[in-house]
Amino acid sequence: MAGEGRAQVGECLSQTLKIEPVDALTGSLAHDLNNLLSVVMTYTVLVMEELKPDDPALADLEEVRAAAERAAELTRELLKLGKRSVLSPCA
């Protein structure tokens, strides 16, 4: 039984070592993407504020802003996923 437990710990350690680089890369990419999306959202809102309410470009810019928001949510999900696998890699 003790040998079986050691084998499970060894397998868990092996899985953790394989997952760590992927988690680090995912986290790094998610942070970089989030920074870029922040710029897109900020400049989109700034341009929208300069336009008149009846400007047809407002609808297009709102689509850009909404897409950037959805992409930012996806990056948050990636970060959560990476944190979960670090907390419980052998669950």
C-alpha cells in the first residue's frame, strides 16, 4: 500500500512538472493580451466620446468595445484556469 501511495505521488509530481510551463505561458500571454485589450478599450471609448450621438461610427465602435470586453473576459478565464491547475494539479 505504501508503495502504491508513492507511485501516485510520483505520478502527481510528474503531471505537475509538465503543467507548470504551460500554466506560466498561459498566464504570461493572458496578461499581455489583457494589457493590449485595455488599450483598445480605452482608445475606443475616447473616440466614442468625441463623436456626435448620431454619428454612424458609434455603432461600429460599440461593437469593437464589446468584442474587446468579451476577449478580456476570456483572458480572465485563462488566468483562473491556470491558477486552478496550480492549486490542484492531481485532482
